[in-house]
Amino acid sequence: MHPRSLCLTWKALATDHQVSYNSHMSPSEKSEPKFRRRANARPDEVLDAALALFIDQGFARTSVDQVAQRAGISKGAVYLYFPSKEAILAGLVNRTIAPLTDALFDNISHHQGDPRPAIEQFLRMMGKVLTDKRNRAVPLIVIHEAPAAPEIATLFRTAVLDRAIPALSTLLAQGVEGGHIRPIDPELTARTVIGPILAHIIFYEIFGIEPEGGFHLDRLIENHLLILNAGLEPQKG
């Protein structure tokens, strides 16, 4: 596979997203003006429109006017749901990535014992979410825009990383204390748990480095788990 530019990749993601979104609309919804659709559908319409624009032309070059036009609603209607463009991006993070952190908390809040089954469940859930190109686009947008707009990095860190890393660290620490895994640095290991997934996405989407057989995030996760679980195995003797 030849390396693909970030711009071309994101335009492809926008095209795929638009097709997917329209395919879920009934014939009556397609023909009915968006202003007449049920109000509770509009926040997702705004997020869908914003995601396509952010992918196609970048966060900084997208205006709320353009989002409103793409969504087929007024600018004032956008502000009813999202008071700023940053709030729209926060909505995308909360819709696609933050639920993974919520699921992690639910899964480990009362977990005692070997942390590896909980980690396996979390990573496989992460794989299912990020296999969808539209969902992968959200962290890529954050990575691309963060150097010029640090508030975007702060938003993603607060919503995702500042919750996921401590949760995984706590899970691993109790595993060490209980003798279920070998002595390791819980925080560094938490980064090791998540890091390969993000690296795989960046290699594929930004640098165009495709492993033999295709993207297959599920295969990478299973391979990662084999190495991770073996490395956490308690020391014998």
C-alpha cells in the first residue's frame, strides 16, 4: 500500500461517513426537510455534519455557519445544542470515545483479582469502536489540531486520558498487590496497554503503513494481548 496523505485519508472518511449516515435514514426521512424532523435527532445531525467538515477541511477552517448549512438547520439551532465549535468537538469525543472510559470504570469499579480479563474486555471493546472509520477520525482530528489549539488537547485529555490512565493504573496496582501479576509500574503499564492501539491507527491513517492483510485492528489487539498477558504473568519461584 502506498502512503496516503492525511488530507486524502480524511476526505475518504468523510465520504464513507456520509454514505453510512444516509443509509440509516428511512425514505420518508430522506424526503422530509430536516427542519421538520424530530428535535431529538438534531444534535446527532449537527455532530455528523461537523465530523464530515472537520475531516474534510480541518477544525480551524470550519465555521459554525458551515456546520449549520451542512446539517440543514439554522445557525441559531446549532447554538441551542452546542454553544461553541469547541463544544461540538467535545460532543464528538463524548459520543464516540468517552463511552469507552465509562465502560472501563463500570468494568473495574469493583474488580478484584487478576486484572488481565478486565483489560482484555476493555481492549476488545476499544477495537470494536475504533474499527469504524468515523470513530477513528475523532482522535485523529484531535491529534492533528492540538498543536495549534492546545484547548483541544486539553478537552480530549480531560474527557478520556485523565480518566482512563488512572483507572487502568488502579486496576493494575491492585493486581500487583494481590500477587496476580508480576511487579510492574502501574502507570507506565497503563500507557503500554493503550499505546499500541493508537500507534496502529496513526501508522495506518497518517503514514499509510498497512500490515499484511489490511488494517484489522482486532488482530493487532489479540496479538497485543498475547504479549501483554505473557509479560504480566507472575514470577515463579
